[in-house]
Amino acid sequence: MTDQIKELASEILEVILKSKKILLHCHPYPDPDSIGSVLAMSEVLKHMGKEVFSIIGDTEYPQNLLGLPNYKWIQPKNFTQIDTSEFDLFIILDSSSTAQITRLVPIVFPDNMNTIVIDHHPTNSKFGKINLVESSYSSTSQILYELFKLWNVEVSPDTAVCLFMGIYADTGGFKYLNSTPETIFVASELVKINPNYHKLLFDLENSKKPIEIEMVGLAFSSVEKYFSNQVVLSVIRYEEIKKRNLSKNDAMEGLVASQLRTVVGWDLVASLVEAEHNVVTVSLRTRDENKFDVSKIAKTVGEKGGGHKGAAGTTIMEPVSKAKATLLRAIEQAFPELGKQ
């Protein structure tokens, strides 16, 4: 446990105890750490007697997390669909910037609203009134576990499994370098509280829709290799999305960077999907995060980018051909050891 967590735990709890109505949210395309941390924090706050309102944000609730307890607590609303003046506290979890709250409008917090950011992304801009950002931690879920212990909260089986799923997913099933001995210890404590996590993991990894297989096939058929095959891109153009009459959510199933990273020799990979005209979503991954910090690329290229050394993302507001060129230039400048394209 870090000194910062110890120092801020009481300050955060004090603000919570003084608050009446608290807002929570999930970031766009929420993963188990986003969903799990919101559900865990919701339960703890409710047990404190607080009125809590949680929103899914810009995108839909993921089908592969419908097994999480109390998932219906998360309302199908985004930030533009609520009256922010109703809330005196907004706890912003697992979000490195205001763009992770919503990408629909610029964020303006009401004067009466306290904001607490709890996150583990190294690219976090620390935009809250209180900022607990621990980039050495595997996940926001791991940070919350330690906060709950300091608050003398009894972690329930429902909270435990939500936090475990967040840790499991953000460590890649404990494969990534952010999975430390402390991370394994916390995970073991959580599964002691709730050992019934196996079905949730199965559903997480085995709940694909037919459109996902179609998009993965399209992505794999569009692979391009650069820098002596060390850098590999998958590029899906808007014309393909339009031809298939796909929604934006369906198109995003073509982000296959994690699968590309499984190939030996493909050291830095990116998946580009132009789901909307001149709006390209980029997902970046690397096999060697000590050598290639892809968050540097995400933070400097496009808009609303960020993430971790091994996994990051950004949005480039250009046609996909220009976006690809922009990305390749940035990779060449950031990692000259790769040589030329």
C-alpha cells in the first residue's frame, strides 16, 4: 500500500460522508475494471447510507458482463442525459481524462460538485479536486480494495467478485507486468471472500456475437506490415463499415490489437477502425512494454488518447489513410531503433 493511498483515504472518506447524492460513471466501451469498480463502489456507498446514481456513459453495457451482481444499478444514460446540479459529489473511476467521462460534449462540473478521481492510468491528467492516481497498480479495482480496507469496510461477496474481475481483466489474466505479488495477494483475498468467479470468467471470454467474428475476419484480412515486419497495423476503412450497414458499436468489434500482439515478431501493433467518416479509433499494443511504451503514442497522436505502456488508445480525426500516415510517423519518431518504414 502506497503512502498516497494512506494519506488520501481519510480525506476521500470525509468528503463522501459529507455528501448526500453521489454520481458514478463508466468510461466509453467499459471493461471489467470500469464496470467492476463502479459496482463495488456503489455497494459500499449504499451501505454508508448514500444515494448513488451510476451511469453507463457513452456506450452500451457489455453483454459479457451481464453476470456481474447488481449490474442493473448502472443506468443506460450518458453524462448529457443527467442533471449534474443534483449531485454534490462525482467519484470518477478508471478515467484518465474528462474525455473518458463523455466524448459527446466538453465537460463542465457544477460549482457545487466535488470531484474525486481514482485511477491507475499513468496518462491521468489529474482533473479532479482530489486525485488518487497510482500508476504502479494493476487496476482501479486494486486501489479500491485497499481504500475499503482502510475505511474498515467489510468487503461483501458481491463487491469481492466485482473487484476480482477488474483485476483479472486489467492484468490480462495476470500475464502483464502490472501483475505484482501485491496484486496476486489482493486477488487471492478476494476469491477467499467469493470463490464463485469461474462462470464470470467463462462469460467474459466466451460471449461473442456473430458480428464480432465477421469484424475480426475483416480486420485480419487488412493487415499491413512496416519497419521490417516489427510494426503491424490492421486498417478497416469507413467504406467497409458503410457497405455492411454496421453501427458504430458493431464496427468497434474490429479492434483486434490484442490478437495481433500474439504473433511472435510483431512487436508493436495497432488496430485502426474508421467507424465514422474521418474519425479513426486506434488501439495500440506491444509485446515488450519496457521497450515500446505505446502510451507515448496515444498521448501525442490524435485526441483523447491515453493508457498504459503495453496497451493504449486514441482517436484521430482524419480519413483513415491520413490517420495511418500520422500514426506511422509518430512511431518512427518515438522509436527510432525500429529503423525506417
